[in-house]
Amino acid sequence: MVIVIAAVFMEAILAFQYNYARNELEKELESSAMMNLTASSLRIQEVLSNAESVLSSQILHAERHVRDSRYMRMLIREIVQYDEDNLIGAVVAFRPYYYPEYGYWCELYARQTDSTIVIEQIGSPEHDYFQRDFFLSCMAGETFSWTKPYYDGEGAQAMVTSHVLPLYENGETVGVLGVDMRTIWIDKVVNAVHSYPSSFSLVLSEDGELISSPPDSTVSAALVQKIVSLFNGDEKKLEWGAQGKITHFPFYDEEKQEVGRVYCMSRQDVPRWDILFVCYDDELFGKLEKLRGYMFILAMLGLAVLSLIVWLFIRENRKRQATELSQVRIKSELRIAKDIQLKMLPDNNADAMRSKEFGWQDVGICGALLPAREVGGDLYDYFVKDAKLFFAVGDVSGKGVPAAMMMAQTMSLLRSSAPREHNPARTLRALNETLCRGNDTNMFVTLFIGVLDLPTGQLRYCNAGHDRPLIVQSANASSSDGIQMIEANPHLPVGVFENTQYEAQEMQLEAGDMLFLYTDGLTEAKNEQRQQFGLQRALEQLRACASQELTPQQVIEDMQAGVRRFVNGAEQSDDLTMLAIRYSPQHFNISLSETLQITNDVREVSRLNAFMKSVFEKMNIGASEANRLRLAIEEAVVNVIDYAYPAGETGEIDIRLLSDGQKLKVIIRDNGVPFDPTVIEETDTSLSAEERQIGGLGILLVRELMDTINYERIDGQNILTLIKDI
């Protein structure tokens, strides 16, 4: 009776496990389908948005030079060159007799071939573009956005989808500017990555026509047509209406057995194509069926052999196993948490840092975090943006998992707010307000935040209850031992009181100066006699490093070695974090220097263009690169002309171009109102014109064309510095 009951019970367990596993696999399949469909939609939108951005960024330049047919030819060539992987052609077409030299027809088309870009005038009585939908819609002032794929025999000579914008002159529509994109990329995009070997994706137009199918021959055309027919069925179509939501339906073989399922999602963005993800049941559930059979056989054999002895020890054995598994799980989770926490810290690899942005060559930096337990509450972070080094060191109250969670939240808030704010005091205020909300645990964080302007060495910083950093001055410093403690006003840590006020301070770093930041885990490290390492030992260790002119990485390693020697194997009682920053600006050897002074009058732009053309010719910069540089500098100067001075007030603008043969540095000065363009959030060009915020496209263009953009307000002047590696 015991064996029979145990067998029935085991079978019930196996059935439950099978059903549970199948349900979980179905959830996994749905999640995988969601990821595949969403990823495909995002990849499609990314390619389309890039093309829209290229077209949108050039429309103003086209309208500015709309009467120059040579400029129009150059413009559509450059549009194709911006995205040669996906754009096959660009077109600009005008109303009759717009350009006298072209006569009645003027439809200029730039088509990408295998080796070059060909520009042709394809308008003719046989190709009457005046009657085409794209021309009629745009002449009516509408955007002709991403057509259903079609074969363009006159221009692209391939299957394409088109996006066209109207061209205006003095408020009147005079023509259109558009791009053609190959549709072959759709096949590659949606079938690039799949969760299962035999799964594949299809793309259908709004009216249910097949746009994309798998590029290989592993999927039969009959199966594809069958799935398309099922999708387009009247009784099914009603279920697919919700944009962006995923639904699915099964498909069967000749014996009416379900062999797979189709997941569907309608894109929310234009064009509103439907994406289908097809997968087979045997790939998901086949191994589960085999496993079920094996488990049943093994269960029966095990019952026959073990049923007489299991009851003797199973009770104690379960307790022991539960305890061991719990310990293993806890250790594993803590180890994973430690890895995640350490990966949140910045990369100390110098080559990797210098490859990110200009400015890394002006500073050496290294940090280290040694948690007292598997996870800790210390943090440090740094990055360079707009030729400014942002850095921070902090210490969360408490230890272990709660402190680690607080550390992760603080790091996330720092990285989201610091890049948009050059004033560390405002960063701390925003951080404090967020951490104070719902802080039932009464945990807080001491923080030191600094912003170092790399071209000038100006350091802005703010201290929130943290240990004051040390500065190891360069060899020509005036202090007796070359080491000073930074003067930092005391403020409360963040997370204590929501209305705490923070004030920033400033100081000047000289070439060769090194900042050393640390947490109290350094000075409070204890040996077996419970003696602390102390600030005095840290200073002595730092003096020894300074005398040897060690790099930041060597300083960190030397300090760690000194602490290890002192504690001599004693258990670490607190998290230890150190950050060393050496300011070593590279000298800019000027080989060319040209200056132009203009007033805040848009008519002065012609003088600016003539000035830039002369300088670029002296520097032997190619025409294409010169055009990009001219466009970026012109956008920056026009921004100053428009906004630096109040309406009706005349002001001067100084433009200076410097070069050392490797880089071009552009310095734009004005005495206008303070305005930092680098803190403006980048415009989301994927949004519609109605949804998009006003402004920001000019700065976005400058960021795209230049390597570095830096702003400083010095002696009542706005100083904008642009750098480009030439």
C-alpha cells in the first residue's frame, strides 16, 4: 500500500512538474517573442530615424541655398554619404521652370552605385513627377513619410521606401527633398537574432501585404503564405488592432495537429507595419517531453529500490539539504551582488578612457574600492564630458546589503543628474531631495563631488559631510611639504534633511597637482591591537609617493600595500575607497592662429564664411571636412548672434581659430548674458514636430560634427571652445 500510494503521489508530482514547466516555458516563449518583436521594431525605427534625422538636419540648409542648383546637387550627394549602408538615393525636385538652366523639369536624383554616387536629372514627360503622390502632398505642405515599399525604376532602380519633406522659399512651397531606403535591410534586421534555431520573422504592411520574409531558403513559400492568410483572416484581424501589444495564434499541419504559433505586434511608429514572429512547438517542448518520460522511468525504478529505506532518513536529510542549499544560495547571491556592485564602478583602463572623448589625455585617474563584507556602501565615480572631469567619492552609513542598495541608488542618481549640471552644489541638492523621500531607514551618504575644467584647471567642488580630500601639489608648489588638505565648507550628508542647503567652492589646480580622495575606511583601518591607521600615517605614505612622482595607479597600489602592512592580517572593519587624480594638461603648440571680430548681426555670417574659407585653405583641409567644420562653427556663432545680447543691443563676438597641426581649436567669446549650451538636453529627433521641444537642434548638430564642446563663464565673458581632430 505504501509503494502504491507513493507511486501515485510521484506521478501526481511529475504531472504537476510537467504542467508547471510547460507553463513556464510558454511564458518564456512569450517573453522571448516580445523581446524579438520589440528589438526588431526598435532596429527598424533606429534605421528609419537615422534617415529622418539626416533629412531633417539638411532641410534648413537646403532652404537657405534653395536657389543654388549646384548646392542642391552637393547636398543630396552628402545626404546619401551620411548613411551609405541603408540609403540608396536622395532626391530634390522643383516646380516647373524653377531653375532656368534645367527648363521645365528639374528632379535631381543622387543614386548610390557600387563604387560612386551618380547624380541625374530624371524628370521627363515619361517620368512626370508633378503628378506623383509625394510631390503633390509636399507641395500642399505635408510630409510624405515612409511609403509602402515599391519598385522605383527611374531613380533608385530597386525596391525602396521613401520619406519626403517640402522645401519652402519665403513661406511658399517650391519643391521637395527626400530619401529612398532599400527594403532589403528589413529582412536582415528582423531575422538578425532569434531565440530558437528554426524561428523566423515576417513583416507585413498595413493592408496585409508581405514586405519581408526570411532571406534563406529554409522556410517554404507555402508556409509563409499560409501564415499570412491566417493573419489576414477576418475572424482574426479583429484581435490585432491594439498598437504595440503582442497577440498570438497557432498554426496546424495536415492532420490538424498544432505544430507552432505566431506572435504578432503592430508597430506604434510610422510606418505602421505588422511584425510576425514564428516558432515551432517541438523546439520548445520536445526536450520537455523526453525529460518527462525519463523522469517517469527513473521514478518508478527509484520507488522500487528506495521506498523501503527513504522513510528512515528523509526527515533529517531534508533539513540538512535545506540548510546547505540556503547557505549556498546566500553565498552565491552575495557573490553576484558584489560583482554587480564592482561593475557599477568606472573602468580604470587608461586606453579605454582616452578613447571615449578628448580631454582624457589631460588627466590621469585611478580608483579602488575594497568592501569589508561581500558588498559594501562606499562608492566612487568619474567621467569626462564637454572637456570637464566629473568625479565623486562617497560613503553610505552602515554596511552590508542595505548599504549596498543605498550605494547603487546614489550611483544611479549621480550618473543621471551630474552630466546635465556643472554646479556640484545643485547636484547635491537634487540628490539630497530624492534620497530624503521615503527614507524610513534613516540612512545617509557622505559625498564629495568635484567638476574639473580640463582646459583651465578650474575646480568646482562641494562637500557633504565627507573627509576633506588631500592635494599633492606639483614640484613648484609654495607649501613646505607639498601636501595640503582642501578647504571645504562643512555641510550635512545627503539623506538627512530635505531642505539642506549646499554651496559650491572653487580652486585652481596647477599642472602636475594630484587630488587624493578617500573614505574613513583608510584612516580607521585597525590592526590586531585595535590601533587605527590614522591620517598621519596616510600623509606619510602620500609624501613618500609624491617624492617618487608615482602615477595615480601606483599611488593607489602603494596606499593599499601600506594599509595591508599595518593591519597585518586583521579583519577589515570598514569599506575602504580611494581615488587619485593627477591634472597634467597637454601643451597646445600653436602653428596657426587667426582671429575675426564681428557684431551680433546675421549679415556678418558672410564675413565669417569668408574667414573660415581662408583659414581652411591655409590648413589644407579637404572640401568635405571643411564643409562640416564650417557648418558646426556657423551654427555656434549664429546661436550667439541670436541669443547672447538682448534685442536691439549691439555686441561684439570674437572668433579665434587655432591649430597645432593635429587638432583645430575654435574659441568663441562674447560679453552677452550667461548661457551654457552644453547643459541643453539633446533634442529627440524621432519625435514629431508637434511633440518635439523648441531648440536644441543646432547644439545637437555641433555635438555631432565636433569632437569636444566646452563652455566656461570667465570675467563676465561666455567662452565656448570647440575642438576637432583634423
